[in-house]
Amino acid sequence: MDEDDIFPRRSDDPLLALQRQDLDPLSIDELAGRIAVLEAEIARTRAKSESAVNHKASADALFKR
């Protein structure tokens, strides 16, 4: 499954803009900061995904699917 199938791209898509950003002008400290922010966002996204899976499992158990 292609990533574009999951996340359709719009011209104002922030993920697309992030991927296209030129990293050459960034310093090592700026790159480290960027990595820290992206890792925090990955952790936040994983936590939300886990919460959604748990919520769905609870609902399925409640309605005995």
C-alpha cells in the first residue's frame, strides 16, 4: 500500500512541505532540534494510534463483534 493511498496529498499538506524543505542551510544544532521535534511527533502519533486501537477493541468487545 502506497503512502499516498493512506494520506492523500494536498498542495498545502504540511507533511509534504516538511519533506521538501531544504536541509542544507540548517546547522547541526538546528538539525538536532528538528530531529527531537520529529521524534516527539512520532511518539505522539504512536500514542494516538495505540489509543484508537484500544478504543476500537473496547467497542468491539462491548458489541461482541
